[in-house]
Amino acid sequence: MKRSGPAKPNAKKAKVQRSRSFRGSLSTFFEHHLTSAGSSVQRLFARPLGSAMTAAVLAVALGLPAALYWLIGNLQAVGDRYPDARQISVFLPAASDRAAAETMAQQLRARDDVQTVSLLDPEQELAMLQQRFAEPALVEALPENPLPWTLLVVPAAELKDTASVQELADALAELPAVDSTLLDMQWLDRLNALLSLGGRAALVLAVLLSIAALLIVGNTIGLELKTRSAEIEITRLLGATDSFVRRPFLYLGLSYGLIGGALAALVIVLGVGMLVGPVGELAASYSSDLNLRWPGIVFIVALVAGGGAIGWAGAWLAASRQLGGLDPD
């Protein structure tokens, strides 16, 4: 005769026991992670001078490419402030009046290779010139306004490179009612070339210094492993896995990386604070409102997180290599 009644309570009890065992294992896992992180921080403070020197070297390795990247971002902002660099100045003959200028503007707006056309009144141009660059007495001494009517032509969106915009400027200069044209995109092309070169230099520098930071952390963790080799061997003989033994050293490398990244971010912020004033004064002397941009929260978080990742990776490589050379038997 089959007895199926008691099986259900036993299955339910076994399920509850497995659930409790899983929760206990998970609690032990997180508890060991917390203990490993705490012991790593204690070891940092136990040797403040050595830890500070290691973190300072990491800060230099992380801060140099980050500072160069920030500088390139500020230079890129200079180019972004002048979206009208593709703008063509079309000068009409001195004898032209408003009616002739408006007629010419309508003709240019009808072209497929022109996006927008704006008129510049000679009187307004002279007032702006007097306000920004010239002495009032010099402007008032002029017998008449020497500035002609000017049309500011923005090429169509598909004309992006210098060659195509220059071709349009040459075509506009040949129109009968146009005296001359002016296009100055060379400075923007040079700036973009410098930014491209600087970006690649920053990338190469970041790779080289990241490798250096890995080696620094790896060497520091390797020395720590050697000083605790006897403790590690006993722990492995007692049945500890490599992951269990490696964990405190990973948190130690992570701590070094986070502190180094935070120091690098702090130095960059302080450096920007020292440069904001002089750069603003220099820009004001050229009648510009250009200012340095402060490093954003994303920049700082990325720098600190990058330092932590490098520290963790360096510690993992050093610990794996060191533990691989130890035989628990």
C-alpha cells in the first residue's frame, strides 16, 4: 500500500531548509566582502606614508591624460562658439544703397547652395566698430562712412568642407553686383587639426599611463602578497579558494585606484580655479566673453571610477600571478 501523505511535509521542509541555506550563504558572501573592504582600508591607514606615495603616483598617471582631455574639450568649445565660421561676407560696391542690397539678398536666398542671408547696415557696422575697437574721435573725424553694405551668407548645410565653401565664395565674387567676398575658415581648420592631433596624443598618453598605473598597483599588491605569503598558504591549506584569498587584495587595489582618481580630480579642479581668473582677463582684453569650463560631475566620476577600475585590474593580475605560483600541497 502506498504512503504518499508524509512526503509533502518533508518536501516543504527540505525547500525551506534550502532557502535558509541559500540566504545564509548569501549573507556570508556579502559579509566577507564587507570585511575584506574594511580590512583593506585599515591597511591603507596603517601605512599612511607608503599609501599616500602610491596614491600620488597614481594621481599623476591618471591626471595627466585627464587634464589634456579637459584642455581639448575647452579648445573644442572655442570652435563651437563660432558656428558661423562657414559664413561668407559679400561686400557690395560703395555706391550701393539699401534697395540694391535687399535686391541682391533676395537673389542670393533663391540659390540652392545658400541657406540664409543677412544684411549689415553700414551705419550699424560703424557704430559697432566705434564701440569695440576704435577711438570715438577717430571715427568722428572721418568725412563719410567708408563701410559698404555687406551680406552675410551662410552656405547650405551640405557644404561643410573648406573647398566647397570657398568655391561658393568665388562664385559669389563673380556676380556683377558684388564688389568682393571674404571667407576665413583657415583658423578653424587649423584648430580642428590641432584638436584631432591632441585627441590622439591624449589617447596614446592615457594608454601608456594606464599601463604604468597597472604596473604600479600590481607591484604594490605583489609586495603585499609576499609579506603575507605564510598566511595565504595556511588559509589555502584550510580549504580557502583563490577567490576568497584574492578578495582583500582586490579591495586594496580598488582603494588605491579610487584615492588616486580622487586626488587627480582634486588637482584638476584646483588648477582650473587658478586659471579661470587670468583666462577671463585675457579674453576680456580681446573683447571676448570666453571662459574656461569647469570639469563636470561626469568628468570627475569617470576619472575616479577609471582609477578604481585600473586599481582593481592591477590587483587582480598581481594576485592571480602570485597565487598561481603558490602550491597548497
